[in-house]
Amino acid sequence: MHSEIIQGWPESLKKEFGPGKVHWIAETGSTNSDLLALLKNDRAGHLDLVVADYQTAGRGRRGDKWEAPAGKNLLFSVALELGEDKTLWTRLPHLTARILGSVVEDVLPMQKVQTKWPNDIYLDGKKLAGILVETIMIPKPYAVVGIGLNVNVRPEEFPTPIESLATSLYAHLDCESSRPFLLGLILREFFESYPNKLTRFDEVKDWLEERSFLKGKELLLETAAGTICGTGRGLGPGGELLVESAAGALHSIISAERIEINRAP
Ligand code: BTN
């Protein structure tokens, strides 16, 4: 798998990413949990990767499950060493969406993805990929960036509750894609964009805002500060969601437990 991942990479990057960086396993609970445990025990480092063909306890945001049939999709987690400036950490999920979205657009050149704040990737109004970023502080600060990208799953293979809400690359290409090759494209983007684009964030923000699924829509958000209703107005300078209430107040939202579209209070 390693040689397929680094196929087409420049020699300088290949040197930084030896075969020992890749832990590709047939089945596990959750690649995020595995990588967090490896980092905690000092058995992994920057840009180490856990990839699974199948997860028995795949995790999404807000405690949701992430399920996928065996061997069809990309299910992986990559470790990123975090810099000292904690104010930049919250930008990482948005940078990940930028990276993932642009790889999808390279593979599907006739398509523009939609980004659903904070970091879901949609195609034609259906979810294509999800991102779960977790952090660990000991032995040193790392982010574990978990990505589930629907690659070769057929539309009829999605579990019933999500079949009308989810899509895959296969559904758009009508042929299978190489998971290691796609993984290589994504990792290469991380090499090129992380951490530098966390400080030069305007380009990331503009790219995401241009593709924003929530911009202009009527939203109801449950946040730690209470329920907020209003119209999506794009993103703030650090990737915050801007929502304008009917009274004209502009809310800048960092996180929300729940977002509903087209909902008044
Ligand atoms: C979401 O949309 O809620 C985020 C989904 C993230 C799923 C991926 S699959 C690989 C990695 N391991 C996990 O347990 N979760 C992430």
C-alpha cells in the first residue's frame, strides 16, 4: 500500500514518508482511537497514518457512528503535530475540508463540492465525506485528523437511514477509484498546506465560503450559548459561521451541537 500511496510524489516528500508511517489494517474499532493510543504511548509521530478497510466502531462528530462496508471507502486518521499558537488549532478542521474538497474536485473536474460548516464535504446536496478532528496533549500536542471518504460504495449499499442523504465518488464516476492513490493525493496536500495555511488562512476561508452549503439558508443552531436562528452569511476570518438574525444581529459561531436548515424558531 505504501508504494501506491506515494506514487507520483516528489522525491523530497517520499524521503519524509517511509513505509513505517503507514499502519494499514484490515479491521479495527476506530482509526482515530487507534492513532490516539499510539501517540499516547509515543509509538507514532507527525504524519503517521492509521488506515482501516473496516471499522467496527467508527466515530463521527457529536458522538455519531460512522459506518461503511468493508474495503469500499477511505477510512483513515493522520497525526499532525500542533504548533504553540493555540488560536490556530480551531482552523485545522476547516483546512482539512479545503484539502479534501480540492482533491475531490481534482478527481471530478466537472464538479464543485459544497462545504457544510464546519467541515463536511457534500456533492449535489449529499454527504460525501466527514472529518473528525481530535486532540491529545500528552506526551505533546497532536491533532488526530480522521477522514471518512465515500469512495467505491454503491448508492444501494448505504444503510437505509442515510441512503438518500449520502453519496460516493463511484456514484459520480461510475467506476472504482484506487483508495491508496486517493490517500496519497490527500496526504500530499497535507504536506504542502500544513501548517503554513493555518496562518495564511484567507485563501482557505474564501475557498470554503465560495462553496458554502449554508450561506443564504435559513438556519436554526443549537449552541452552548443557546438557540440561534438566522440566515447563513458565510465565514469569519478564522472559519467561524456567521449567522444574521431577523433583527440584523450578526452572530459568529465557533461550534454548534445541531444545525437545522430552513427552520424558523
Ligand atoms: C462526521 O461526519 O461526523 C465525521 C466522520 C469521521 C469518520 C472517520 S472514518 C476514519 C476516522 N475514524 C473514526 O472513527 N472516525 C473517522
